[in-house]
Amino acid sequence: MIGRLLGRIAGRGPSLSDLKPDVPFVAIGDVHGRLDLLEILLDKLPDVQVVLVGDYVDRGDDSAGVLRLLSGRPDLICLNGNHEDLMLGFIKAPERNGARWLRYGGLQTLASYGVKGMTETSSEDAMITARDQLIDAMGAETLDWLKSRPASWQTGNVAVVHAGADPTVPIYDQSVKTLYWGHSDFTKKRRRDGVWVVHGHTIVDAPEILRERIAIDTGAYATGRLSAVHVDRASARFETVTVQR
């Protein structure tokens, strides 16, 4: 079933007339291994620039398929999120970072690449072996693609990031950690530079606009709903596709 949600606008703040991207674009929320939803949504989108906010892997069943699709689409702008950060941390130092990644969804990613039999309490040697198997299954080209993803994208006064941004710092000066993991003041303080921020990371029941923030993570891996926002000058329109299992 394909569903369409209008989302909601809440709170007081700038109006949509303040949106001034240089080019129209669509931003897609956290995919988390839901290749089925991603394929449906991509087929429905208009012919404009498409940007994905990251978190392609973990928790859902087909992280491998999602990365294969996205790495083969140079027309898409794909940002990295905190789950790509966790995955790359595992690849760099599995004995130190493996337990945390597996606890937050890495087990499903490993399984999608045919790497099984792991738990978050597996030995250091097992973690290293699983890392090596993951690299072999991913292939160097996909791994290089993943390592080279940007942390933000901006057009005009609209920025797309994964988790959030420090409201007192220009987007181009944000730390990667903040863009991947968020900032304690992101939802509490207003930006004063006129920049709108489109983001995922924090699950919302329906995509929403709150002040100059646009939230589009509708928890695809758990809810079966993947959302996007189409942004152009003075307009933001939501699209959600739904597949229930």
C-alpha cells in the first residue's frame, strides 16, 4: 500500500514564504535498510535534485541492497548519518567499536551481507573476522563511496543534515559529530541566520515543520513509512510511502 501524509505545521516562527532554496529539491528521511520503501519512493519523486539525510544501514533487513542502489546512483546526493559513522567505526576498529555498533542495529547489516553468528558479546577475534568478511562482501568501491559521503548539503537558505545543528554556528562551521548526532540546543533555540534545517534522526509520527526545522524521519524500519519533503521557494510538500509487512 502506498500512503500519502500531509504532515503538519506546528508552533510559531518563520512562514514557508521564507524558504529560499536556489534550486528545488527533495530530501528523503532515514532509510535503515528498507530497500522496498526506498525504491517505491524514488519512483514517485519529481525530476529535481534528491538528497538523502543518511542512516541507510542497520535495523532494517536490506542494508546491503540500499547501499548497492545508492552507490550506483551518482545523481543522488547521499549524506552520512550516525549509523554510517558507527559502521565505519566498526570497520576501522572492530575490537573496540563492534559491541556498540551491533547493539544499535549492526547485526542486521552484517546479516544482509551474509555475515552471521555474531552478537554484541562476541570475542575481539570474532569481531575482526566479521569486519574482514563485511569488507569482502561490500567491496572496495562501495566502501570508498561510503567513506566519501558529505555531512551536509545546502542550497540558498535551506540546509540538509542528518541529526541537527548547533543553532549558534553557521552550517559550514558545524562539527561532523554535531551533524551526525545532533546538538542539545537544536530543538530549543532559534537560528538567527535565516537558515532552515531539514533533518532526520529523530523519529516523528508524521513529517513536520516546526519553526525553521523540517523533520522527516518517520521510522521506516519500525513503522513501514518512509517520508520525504519537496522544497522549493516558499513551499514544502511531504510525501510518505507505506509498506506494511
